[in-house]
Amino acid sequence: MPLYRMLEDALGPVRQSTLAERGVKERADRQRLLRDRIEILLPDAFVLAEEFGDWEDARRRIDLLCLDKNASLIVVELKRGSTGSHMELQALRYAAMVSTMTFDQAVEAHSHYLARLGREGNARERLLKFLGRESADESEFGQEVRIVLVSEDFGKELTTAVLWLNRRDLDITCVRLLSYDLDGSHLVQLERIIPLPEAAEYQSKLREKEQESRRAQAQNCEAPAELLEAVAAYDPIAREGFETTGRAWNYRQIRPPDWSDPIGTHYEFLYASGKHLGVELHIERARARLVADVLRPLAGRMLGEAPEPLQWDPSWSGGKGRLTCRLPLNTPPEVAAKAMHALIALTHDVVTQRLNGLASGGDEDE
């Protein structure tokens, strides 16, 4: 879309240029500038490495390898030119290559990155601080790999391929980098074209729904015994209106009757495939983020006979957060049931007060 300057009695077009015309080099200029201000391209992202190529074919290197708050890896590929030709195929190869990266390997890569730039800091501590965690959890690191493509423009073949791939559970973002000349100054604009900003959240939820549907089919719609037994032990002791609901194969929600559904906050038994059973309180809408203020201090509290304390997970649902107690899968069902009962007793009243304040305060979703 053209850019105009507002004059006294007219709109004057701002001349669009190219990076080549301005002498901008792909790595020496653009990559360096985006690396040092990654938040412009990716809010809430952390640069793990630049020119990462820790595999046998050292000729292939990822322009920028980043991490998000959900501990997902992000492959960022930058191209200077008019079509971004074939960059999606290159990025797919890179995403496959780093998909097995462990937390310790990420620490090593970031340590090399800091040393190459001459920057001080403990790589492990920097990663843990960014993720908001005290220790690493390999089972949750790098479970997803996102791709971000940055180019001056994208050809129809590439955008068609990206849209098709995103429909098949990949997460690829295309960002157009536009260049302008204005009174001797060089202006640049980053414009996300896939997915469109206003459709991003919807498409993310649709992708999650489709994934859940396929998982349910793969499981023949049979929930795991650990989840069903915990629910069977909990529902008879639940307060009226606090019984579990839903038929998803890996979770059952509890929606208190005095919490309005649009707020997006609920309790949940969550089965993490082959890992643990979670007794949790979720924040899943931006409007309810202030609820985190009353939940975060509860980390470390014990719930009845549960063997593990409560944890605050700031990365849940795109950084909105959850309070979780993770139970080993061999935990007796009655212990899980009592843990949920204790979680509700501990949090319901204070959360209700905060939600009532949000409902009357007119806060808008982000």
C-alpha cells in the first residue's frame, strides 16, 4: 500500500525504493539491525543465535534462530529481493534440522553467539530468565518450531505454498519489508501479510482445534485412564456448579458459575501425554491478564497431599499464564481430586474479586 505525506492542501506520495538502491546489505545491515531490535519483528522473542549452522552441512546457516515465551524455536530467514524465491523451502529444511534441539544445545548455541559478539552474560541464566523459569524442562523445550520469512515482497507461488502449509499445522509468518525515501532519509516499514494481523488469533485457535480433533481421532476419542479416574474421584466432592465439563481426550474444564465465559479463566485437569497430570488454573484471554497478579505469588504452595508444589507458568497461552500443580501419572486419583478441590479453595475468591473488577472496568482484549 502506498505511503503518503500530508501536505497543506494535498497528499504527496512518498517514493518507494528498494534495499538494493540504498546499498543495504542482507547480512551486514538488515540482519544486524533486526538482530539487535528483534522486538520490532517479533515481540517477546529472544535471539538464540545468528548464522546458526551446527550440523554436518555447515554451508547451511539460519539467519536468526530465536525463542519465544512458550519455549518454541523460531527460524527467521531474511531475503533481499522482489519475490523471496524458494525461501520457504529453505526455512522448512532449517526448521526440520533444529526440531530436535535440546535446552542444553540451545544454551551452547547462545553461549557461542554471545562470545562472537563480545557480549558478557551466562547463557543458561539468560535463557531461563527469558522463559521465566528457575530450571530447564527438556520435555517442554522446542516442542514447536515456527518460521518467519522477511522479504521485500513475496511471489504468488510462495504465498500460496505458505497458506497451504499453514493449513497443515505449520506456523509460518511472512513479513514484507518496505523501503521509502523521504527528504534524504531512508524509511523502512515491516508489514505482516501472512497471517493478517486481525486474523492471526483466529487462525491460531482454528489450528489448535484441528490439532485437537486429529489427536482425538488418533486416540479413538478415548481419554486416558489417569484423567478419567481423577475426574471420577473429583466430581462427587465438587461444589455445586464446579463439576468438570467437556469431552476432549486430554482435558476436562471446570468453569465456576460466577466467572463469565468471555473473561477466559477456568480450572482444568490436563493430561500431558505420557508426562504428568496437571491440576491447573488457566488464563486464556488477554483481558484477564491482570489475574496473574494474584496467582503468581501462590507459586510454591502445596495442595493437600500433592507431591509437587504449585508453579506459575508465564508462557501459557501466548504469555497470559497458568497456575499448575503437576502430578506424576501414578498419583492416586483421590489425591488429584483433593488437589483440585484445594486449588479452588485457595484461589476462587481472590480471582473472583479480580475478575469482577475487570468486568466493571471495561478493559479491552489486546
